[in-house]
Amino acid sequence: MIFFKKLTIVFISILFGFVLMNPITSFAQLDSSTVRNLLEERDDEIKDLLGPKGTEYTQEQRDKLKDIINGIIDYRAMAQQALQATYDTLSEEKRTEFVDLFSTIIRDQSLNKLDIYRADVKYEQINVEDSSATVKTLAQLEKVRTPVSYEMKYDGESDQWVVTDMIIDDVSTAGSYQRQFQNIIRKKGYDSLLETLRKRAAK
């Protein structure tokens, strides 16, 4: 009996020590303030690099902007949502190629209108449930106000929150790609979609 009591105490001690050493287990990272801080830091980094309106950028600065703007997007999750059932039929190699092409296109498009990243952002609501979060903001650029929401999840592997969808003025980014891709797949098949993405990514 004494042996089992000691064994139980040792087990509890090990478990308690594991909880203290792992913030995910104690849910230290799974709160609204962590999510808001992540997005605010990203927003500040972008604004600092953008500088005043009319600034000219070197290729190095453009690449850095692209990395910051897109650094917290989970492209695989967005690609999976866009492809729907087709994603499950692909080999891991084909999935990787699709995600790479998909992310390249989004990253390149993110620099098309840099002025939008100068908008003042008001955080209206952040809901966190388990490892998922919904963030509702209002972006104001000059006199134009645009509601922007983020669907996010906590990624244990990277130990950070990532964006799985962006809803801009009530239009879902993942949903828009889903409609486009499914339309092409229905009419011409997946191979035609892949070839289209290859051409767009190569531009």
C-alpha cells in the first residue's frame, strides 16, 4: 500500500511539473489578450515598414512586408477548405504542391494595395473557445470603414495562433477561393485548376 501511495505521489508530481512547463496545457496562450497582442504587433510591424504614403520600396523591403503580412496565415487550412473533397483524394506530394502554389498567389496579391495596411484598426470583439478564435475588427482608412474578421486556431506545433480565414466586408477569403476552384474543378477537372495556378504563380 505504501509503495502505491509513493508511486501515485511521484506520478502527480511529474504531471504537475509537465503542466507548469507547458503553457498550452495550462491554457496560458489560449486567451483573447494573446490573440489581440499578436495581431497588434503584426499591424505595428507592417505600419513601421510601410512608412508614409508614397514611399518607394526596395525588393528586400517588399519581401519583408510580404513575410509579415502573410506570416500568420495557415495556407494548408485555407487550401483544404478551398478544395473541399478533392483535397482528400490527393497524395501528400500533390497537396504540398497545391498549398505552395496557393500560398505564392496569395502572398503576391497581398502587395497589390499596400495602402489598406495603413488603416486604423479597432478591435470590436474577440471570442476564444478552446483552440479556436474569432476576431472582429473595424478598419478605417480616411473616411472609409471596412469590417474585417479573422477566423483563427491555435497551432500546437508552431506554438502560435494562425489565421484560417479572413472575412473582409462580409466576404470570406477562403470561401471566395472555394467557389472559384470548385467551379473550375466541376467544368474542367483538378488538373486544369492546377495548371491555372502554376501559370498565375509564375507571373
